[in-house]
Amino acid sequence: MKDGKKPPSDLVKVYHARQMVEAQMIKAILEDGGVPAIVGDEALDQLAFGAVSVRSGLSYDVLVPADRVEEARAILERPRGPDWTCPKCGEKIDGVFDACWKCGHERE
């Protein structure tokens, strides 16, 4: 949603990340697949107050327009590598990622 347009208020959560970096990576995967996405905290900044409730406390929810949910889920369900543990920091990484979201070390 980099074009400056206000996102629709009918957003649906398609992923909940443990960290903001993970949420940003999922957002990038969806956008690379052609599905516009925002992270919950961005939604709070971009939507009118009360238009959508995306968090209680910190939220790393990845949201997409309601009419793109199936497409987003299909992208996220594509075959992927196995989950792995980062050899640098020990973080457990979802198999969809080729780099650690905690320290940036690439999968070996």
C-alpha cells in the first residue's frame, strides 16, 4: 500500500507473527504474489479510528482486503522448505523463510 491510497476498512487477518520483522517478511511475500497487505500497527496508522480493531497490546497481524483472503492464504500455503533453526542465534524459523527474522542470517 505504498501508493498513498487509504486501505479498505474490510481487512482480514491472514497471519499472526511473533515479531515485527516476521510480519514484514510475510507482508513482502504476499505483495510479491500480488496481494496488498499491511501489518496491524500500520493499519492503526492508516485507518480511521474505530474502523478496525487489530490489536490488544502489540500486534503483528498481517491483514489483507477481505476480497483477497483466499488468494493470500494460497500464497502462504505454497509448498515450502522444512522449519529450521538459525545456526547463528538459535531462533526457530518457519520454513517459508530463507533468512532468520531475528538476526538476518541466511539458511544454509
